Amino acid sequence: MSIDYSELAHKIKQWGKELGFQQLGISDTDLQQHEAQLQRWLDAGYHGDMDWMARHGMMRARPAELLPGTIRVISVRMNYLPPEAGFAQSLNNPNTAYISRYSLGRDYHKLIRNRLKRLGQLIEQETGQFGYRPFVDSAPILERPLAQKAGLGWTGKNSLILNKEAGSWFFLGELLVDLPLPVDTPADNQCGKCVACITSCPTGAIIEEGVIDARRCISYLTIEYDGIIPEEFREPIGNRIYGCDDCQLVCPFNRFSNITDEADYHCRDSLNQPPLHELFQWTEKEFLKKTEGSAIRRIGHIQWLRNLTIAMGNAPYQDDILTALQARLGENELLDVHLQWAICKQEEKRKANVIDVLPAKTKRLVRIVEKGLPRDA
């Protein structure tokens, strides 16, 4: 059967939109230019305890090793910014938990993977049987360089893919295929001299343009890392109990972001600007129930409490907070380390009668967000 691959690529992009993707692009599999940079990043230990980042060697930059026969990668993006995201309200209130906006609704992995699988089936109906496999942040693959090659955006100084019309509030996914589809033109970098993301990072995790030291990153510390969070990062974490969006919030291109059309990504009621002390009272059973189907669930109850403990230590003094912290002493050895620190902070504030506890960077961030909120956010 003769196939017009240019026409097929056009159909694939149309099918992608019908499946709920805001953009779809096609690239080849050549990521050789990224291998040396990846190795330097690993050698420097910037991946922290994420051993899986190094486990597969350079396969991450070689899609054809991941799925033999692959010659093209179809990259997609899907918006996730929920309506009424409440950025400023959460960050401006140290008694409220801030949760990264990508995780307020249902876990994106299964939803996007199913859509990509359906896209593969549509292509198969058109071409006959062919080799393909969907991935959504679930395999050793450099998805951001592939997305850039596919024209979905460029790699910003915060290492995220930026799109001039959509900012960075979107998920990425890939469909590896063995079809010789025409490739798209990579996007040009438009960050210019802007360094807002670098200067706004609460912990200085962006050590150079496009390079993140995960060991300093709040998202890594609160999600990927399950150990004792170094004391130097505890106050900068503020009330961020799961992830951090600061480098996205200050990005000028995120003023053009659109709210997601996917109801699954809307904020569930239990995570809508919740008070810290309420979340801290959840038993493990309640935690598992209320985070069912959420990306948050995978960190487990102890890590959840650890993150909340730090945030409560950073909150203004309250009798209820101090009592709640003291009541959990002795439950878990790792948790105790953070509880003792938070109790000490609360007692210091009680003695000093400290009211305004927001770090200067957070105050500045709130002002920026209030001036440049995305539409309907």
C-alpha cells in the first residue's frame, strides 16, 4: 500500500487536536548533541537520589534503543492549568498549603497515555499494522529535547519547554513510531536576556541556564526525595508541600497560558487551598483515600507529613499548630527530625511574637503573580 506521509502527518495533527492535545509535532530520533550534556549533569550528581536517571545510561538520548525500529517521535502537549488556580492566595497565606498546580487533579500519566494509544490506533487504521509505543514521563527518554525538535517550544532557562503562545503549563507525551513521517521545524529560543526564573528560585536550584541541581530544587525535595531535608532549604520551602511553580509563575510567557479543557485536571475539593493543620490531621487511610487517582499519592503518608511539618514550622505561631506538631513526636524517626525543627521555629515565633513570616522572594513573587495572572487563573 502506497502511503502519502505528508498527508498522513497532516491527519495525525488533526487527530491529535480531536483527542485533546493542544499541539502535536514530529521529530527524528537524533539526540546525539544532548548526550555529553546529560553525562555532565549525571557526573555532577545533579540528579540527587534519582538513580533511575542514570540507570539506563545513554538510552535516554536514543529512542531507537528504547523501541527498536523507531525513526520518528510524535510529541504532544496538553494544557493542565486549572481554573481558579489561586496562586497568589495560596502563596500569600503561610497557613495554607501550596501544591504544584499540575497535581491538583487526577494523575496525568494514564489519561495522556490512553490518548496516545488511541492516536496510534487511528494511524494503524490508516496505514495498516506498524510499530508504535506511547510514553508519558514513564521511560528513559529525553522528552524535552524531542519536544523542542518537534516545534512544541524551546528549552527555557528553567529547563522547561516554553511556548510563546502557551507558556509552560502543559504536560508532554510521546508516541514512538517506525513511519518515515516528515519532521517539523524546531522552535527558536525566545528567552532573550530574561533571568526571572533564575533569580526567583527560592533555593537557587537553577545553577546556570537550563541546568537544574535537583538537590536544591523544592519539587525534588518534596516529591522525589524521601530523606531528611537539609535545614538550609526548610525556610525557603515556605508553605510548598508538594512541588513548586515559582519559576513558571514569573515567566513572562505564562501570561499567555490558557486554562485546561480537561475536567480531570481541575482541582479536587480536598486540595483547594487547604489549611496546613487540616491536612496534617489526615490519617494514612484518609491520605490514601483523598489522594486516590492523584500524583500526590505516590509520596506516601510519612513524606506528606514531613512536608507539612516544614510548612507548619514556617507558618506564623498558632497554639493549634504547636500542639499538633508535638502530638506526632515519636511516631516516626525521620518525621521526628523535622518535627523538632518545626516545634523550635514555632516556639521562637511565640516568644518573638512574629507575624509577618513570608520570605522576601515570596512577597515579590506574589506581586508579580497578581500583576500577570493567566486568563481565568
